[in-house]
Amino acid sequence: MSRYLGVIFVWLLVPLLVVCLPIDVPGITCLAMLFLFLIGPCLAISFFALFFLTRNKPQALLALFIVGALWLFSLWQGFAVGARIHLLVNEGRYAEKIRLLTQARSEQEKERICGGECIVHPKMPLVTFHYCHCLSFWPDIVYDPGGALAVDKTKLRKLDFYLHDSRHLTTFWYIGYYGD
């Protein structure tokens, strides 16, 4: 059973290490999440085959159940859990950037402070930090002290055309699901 659990641990460790980085690497985060989503079914098929090919049927069945449960959980909550972990590691850095943005006097100064690491909403006090950027889908961490993202999905399009959904992470932090 320890071999099965070791394989499962490595499968989960790769995306976990990427979201725990103290820097923003949106492209690599996308690859790590794709790794999580694509390797899960491969592991499930492998453990299903091992169920028939080995004498360790209970261990293979338990490993299959664990992978199936973790894979389904990652499909529904993977980006949000990863964003919570990423925010836990990087919240101090983000808070310092927000503090500098609140002291900025012009839009040009705000753009200089962000420097491609964040996006300041032109009309509302929203600051978006790059978390994960895939081809046509990019969940980002959003600082929203006014609670503008805590509205119905249909009203999110009025804030940003590309914003499809959002989930509350902590006090003023949300994960915004953007896409084409």
C-alpha cells in the first residue's frame, strides 16, 4: 500500500509545490493544474488494472477510491484550494502592493507600481493578481474590499466582460474566474 500512497503523494505534490511558490508563475500554475487533472484518470486506470493483475486487490481498490475522490475534489475545488494556498504564501507581498497602490496619485503611477504583476480596475477598488493563466481560462486572485464580487453570476459581467464567476477566499480576497 505504501507504493500506491507514494504515487498518489507525488501526483498531489507537484501542483502543491507550484502554488506554494512565493512568486506568481501563472503559466506554470496552469501546467500544474493540468497535470493534476490529467494524471488523475491515468492513475485511476492504472490502479483499476492493478486490481485485476495483482494479489493486492484491497490495496489497489483503496488506491483507486482515493484517487477517484481526490480527482473529483480537484475538479470542483482545485483552483480555489490552490488559490487559498497561494494567497496564504503571498498575501504579505500582495498587501504591500495594495498599500502602495492606495498611496498612488495617478493612473500612470498605479501602472508603474503594478508593472504587469496586477491589474487595477479603473472604476472600482479591485486589484487583480495573476494566479493561473491557461489558454482561454484564467482564474486570478482579486482584492475586493467593497464586496463587488459577492454578487450573482449574471451581474459579474458588468464589472468585467471576461469575469464569469467568483468565489470568496478570505476577508477581502476572491478568486475570479475569467475566460473568453
